[in-house]
Amino acid sequence: MPLLLPLAKLDESRRVALLIRADAWDRLHDAPFFSLLLKSTANAKRVATHLAGQSLVTATDGTPTLLRWYDPRVFRHLCWLLSETQVGRLSGPVSEWTWRDGAAQWRSHAIHDEPDALTRLNLTAEQWSVIGRLGVLNRTIVQLHRNAPEVALDDDALKRIDAHLQQAYDIHAMTDEADARLFAEQAFRCPGIHDRTQLVQRLARARSGEISYVGACADIDIGSTSPTERNLQRKDAVT
């Protein structure tokens, strides 16, 4: 579970020491030292009490479920997945969130709606479905960063990638994650590619169980004529 540290209460020497420690950590680890940075005029106890109360969210079957909002790999998606009202309910006394995204860039999100302190965050069935795919979505993002580093992955792009993953699972009945990730990458980088005859045929072969979708697309170049990039794309799809 996260540790809430009120930075304003530290004297200057301790803040400097902490920043040096954070910098050393970030040089060696992919996950940032500070999961999230919060801005609030409320005292730390009120912030901690509110956020702790938003950690358990009732799932569609009525089961209390841990929502890992404090994980930047999750929070980055909550900003586009939740409505502003929902983000306000999650935030409570927090007026601004800052986190590091998958491209190692720091982003901030300010809260504009006045939260209802007595209302707990509730998610729709569709939102729970997206949350269930977040792990695959994050690994697809990593794959895209490797194969197409020039592509900007803003919130709209993340929505589209998740929609492609949903299509892979729900429409094409893919069960292997590598197949779903390749399908989503193809659809994102080359819109309409799955309407082409050669892809329709490969999807049919994969759905029949004759071959994996990654295997069926081993000879398909989705974005480059460079043999080196083609080989990297195939390797990434498999791994």
C-alpha cells in the first residue's frame, strides 16, 4: 500500500536528501520513486483518510475490490476512463495529481469539479471491463513504444488501443495475449487493415485454432519496408 508523505512538513535539507534519493532510484528502476505527487490545501490526515476510503470499490458482482489508483500505470488511464465527476470523487481534497507516464514524462491533471465528500466512487460495468484489460493495455503500449517510437500516445490514442484489444478478445475470440497485442498494434498503426482480404483470412485461421494469430501474421509487415524493423516487429509480437 502507498505511503503518504507530506513534503511541505520536511525541512529543506530533508527535502533535498529525498530528491537525491529519488533521482538515484529513478536511474536504476522503471517504476518511479514517487508513484504520484498530490497537491492539496487539506492536512495530510484528511487526504489519507479520504484516499484510503476510495481504495476499495464495489465490483459489478458486489465484491469489494482494491482499486490501485496509487499505481501510475493505473492512474494514467483513470484520467480518460473516469468522468470528471468520478475523478473528483476519487480525489476528494486533492486539487491536482502528477505522475510519470509510460514515456517517462511527468503529467499533471487538475481537478475542476467540487467533490461530494459523502459519495463514494462507483464504476460502470464497462469501466470494470477496461480495468480488467489494463495490464494487457500497458504491455501493448510498451510494444508500440518499441516498434513505433514516433507515435504520440495521448489519452485518445489509449482509448483506441483499448477498443482494439476489446475487439480482439470479444469479436475475434483471441485467448493469447500476444495475439491480442499484435491485433491492437496493427489496428492502431494501420486503421482498416483488418478489412483486407489477407488479414481476414489470417484471422479466420487463428480463430479456427489452426495457428496463432502471431504465427499467421509472421510474413506481414505492418509499418516498415525495412527487413530489420520487420524482424523486430515479429520478435516483439512473440515476446
